[in-house]
Amino acid sequence: MPFHQYFNGEILPIDQSIFKTNDLGLLRGYGLFDYFRTYNGLPFRWDDYWKRFENSARLLKLPLSVSQQETEKILADLFAMSGEQEVAFRFVLTGGYAPDSVNVVEPNFLIRTEALPQDNPAGRLKGIKVIPYEYVRDLPEIKTTNYVHMVLMADEMKRQQAADLLFHKDGEVSELTRSNIFIFQGDKLITSDRNILNGITRRVVLELAQPHFEIEVRPVTYKEVVTADEIFTTSTTKWVMPVVQIGDLPVQDGLAGKRTLFLQKLFEELVADWGK
Amino acid sequence: MPFHQYFNGEILPIDQSIFKTNDLGLLRGYGLFDYFRTYNGLPFRWDDYWKRFENSARLLKLPLSVSQQETEKILADLFAMSGEQEVAFRFVLTGGYAPDSVNVVEPNFLIRTEALPQDNPAGRLKGIKVIPYEYVRDLPEIKTTNYVHMVLMADEMKRQQAADLLFHKDGEVSELTRSNIFIFQGDKLITSDRNILNGITRRVVLELAQPHFEIEVRPVTYKEVVTADEIFTTSTTKWVMPVVQIGDLPVQDGLAGKRTLFLQKLFEELVADWGK
């Protein structure tokens, strides 16, 4: 597994010390990222991920030093060097080295090749528990590197055998730490469009659900979530993951919902055939 | 100026690439810092800065690998190597290298030696302009590395010839991007105690003001700020800095206030004699 990484034009071993210590990502949290994976060796929904990355960069006023086409070539090289069947890629774009630790001079652009995270097939079958957490992400549309609350609560999640935090504020639910939320009211599928990161898996699931369910994309209240018939969350790594418990409260009978499992199956079929 | 830096037990040249790319400070914004300087070659209010640093670390659940005494020795070495009359030190403590990019294994601890920032004697005499900005810092008591809004607004501040942002939310003023705020109503000195970082300069100024003014430490409304007789802001680099304009609105006659300049003089005398 000789994974490599790209940094400002160079390809380097993944373990190499790269960052100088006056980087604005490190000193000021001024950075954004994106994360996606391959299926059958091909980046999934690459155009969508790239567009989101470009959008984050534009909103943080960080110019990109490479085009989508050039980046595609880099990804192919990193993939080939990995020798793996499948990999994940993490883009990190920071404000770069700043002599005054405030003003951006030239961004640093990193692409890490990473092993796929451990899969959770039991979770996808049985569903996960989440902990309600009063918080709304700052600049939610931008995939900034600010995940302080997630790391801060990692121990507590383990203690409560929960897989994630459910962010809510002023009676409204936005998202989980790294994934979007959907609920079913009967055959009606509802997902929030406020204070969220626009998930690519979220978008794919909306496309897959379109022919089968009535869809509402709008703010979702906390009350709607805890009284929903089914709940699931979507992300690059979680796919379509049933949520069966919120804090101490089971979602209905505490089992993964049948509509959720139906969408999960559609998603699994899609990625299994990706690029074929 | 051969500045050096300390990193996890080693002393290294300041320009050396040090950080591997799976550091939680870089990937997840999970990091905190502190910043202080010498006067007459001695760290100013070292005990106070160390205690604040310890407090931030405790709140982010990051254990420290060195004691205050060991750190003091490192600072003395870095200072001696710099060959400078005065330096600033920046502590950075991150969540460290994380194989899963979520869970803390062992923090990374960095101490950078830095040149003093450019002094602004004209600003201290004439006062600065600030831009009102609707925001309250997340986890304000912790000196986290999250300064995204400050970096994002750096260009706009330059365009408006403003020196800083004045954070306010729900009718209440908390602080500036890197400094605390004080107002005078007549001879009454008021500073906020809510949603702020506990500034060391703020504390020193409260001590200096004690014999001379009535003091109120309590939440401060936006309306009180814009109608105040005098306003100033305090920080390690700004000392006691008059604020004479908020957006387009001058503070009273737009000149630095006489009580402010009196406190500024007390502070300047204190640091001039530091360690003597």
C-alpha cells in the first residue's frame, strides 16, 4: 500500500512531513476540503465533487492552481501508484503560508490518497444511534475544515455507543457532523435545505427517490424528526444509513425502515455498476 | 534572525516543513494556540498566559506533554537562539496525527518564535476604525485556531481602511477578532464577560484601571457601544488601542478619548519597566 499525496505540483509519499508551520489552515483554521472515493476504480460523481470543491474555494476566496482536467490526471496517477482496487481521495486547500499569519498569499493544495474507511454493513442493516446536539455549522455551505465539535464529542459518542451527532438549533434540524438527514412521513421523503452542506450522496439519493416517492426539500423541525416514520442519513462513506435511535428515543419500533432499505438497495446497485 | 521552533521535543529551524498531512489541526481544525511576547527579553505575564493555554487544552481534552517549567526552559533557549532584543512566541497545540482523521491519539505541540508584529503608534494615538460584524465565536473561552471570518474579511477591512471587526449578535457586543472591548460611560469603565476570550491584556488593564475608575464587568449591548463616550480595545499586540469609528459612525468627536489615553500610558509604563 505505497500511498502517495500531491502537494503544490509534487507527488510525495503519504507519510512525508510537508507543511511548514505558518500555514493558515494550521494557524487560523482557514482551510476547506473535500472527500470522495472510487467505485470500480473510478471516482464516483467526480464532476459533482469537483464543482462543490470549486464552490467552497470560491466562497473562501482561494484561487485554484489546477484545472479539473489536470486534477483528474493527478488522481489517476495517485490511484495507479496505490496498487489498490479502491481508494478515497481527500482534497485539502488552505490559505497557505502567511508571513503575517492573517493575509492569504498563495493557497496550499494537497490531495491525499487514503484507504477506504472501515465499512459498517451491520449499521446499514440495523441502523445507528445518534446524539442530539445543539449546534449549527458556521458557513455551512462551505466544506471548511472546522469539525471541532465532532472531535470534541468523539469520546462521548463512544461512551453512548452512538455513531454521530444530530445538529439542531432553534427547533430546526440541519445535518449530522458529516452527513445529511432525510425523514419519511409515510411515503413522503423530506430533507433539509437550510444550514447544510450540499451532500453529493444526498443529491444522488434524491435522484434515485424521485420516481418512487413524493419529495419535499425544505427546513425540517426537530419535532418532525423525532416523530418521523423513518430516518436515514447519507454521506460518501455512510451511503444510505438508517437512524434508529436519537439519544434515548427509538425511532418508531427501533428497526431500519423498509423505504430506507429500498433506497439503500438502489444506491448499492448504482455504485456496484459505477463506470460499467 | 535565525528563528527556531520547538516541535514535540525537538528544536528545528523555523522554515522547516514539519507537519504530516493527517494532523487533526489541519484536517479538522482541531487545534488551539496562544500568543505572547517579551518585554526587556522576558515573557510578559507568563503565568497568566500559561494558565490560559492550559485551560484551552483542558477544554479541548488535549493533554500537555510538557510542564510549565520545562516550557520556560524551551522559551529561554528559543529566545537565546533568536539573537533578538524582543520576540513573540506562538504556541500551537493540535489533535495530532489521526489514522482515522477523527480520534485524537497524541497531540502535536509546536512553539514558534516570531518577530514582533509591526507596531502601530499612529493607531494608538489617533485610534482605529472597526467594522461591525454579526458573529459570535464558537467556544469563545477556548483560544481555538478558528479565525475563518477574520481571514475571509481581511480584503474588505483593507478596502474600508478598517483595522478589525467588531463582533455582535442579538444586540450584544462580545469582542473583536483578536482583542477585547472596553467602553467608558463618563468615568465608568465597562467590559463584557460573555462570549469572550479572557484576554491577558484585558486583565492587566482592569488591574491598572481599578484605582482610577468605577468598573463594570458584564454583558455590553451594541447600543451602549455606539453611544459610548470612549471605546478602546486591548490585546497583546494592540496594547490599549482607541476605537474612534464603527463602520461609518464616528465615536463621539472621532478622537481618541482622554481616559483611554491615560490607561494606555499606564500600560506603556508597566511594560517599559517589565522585569526591572
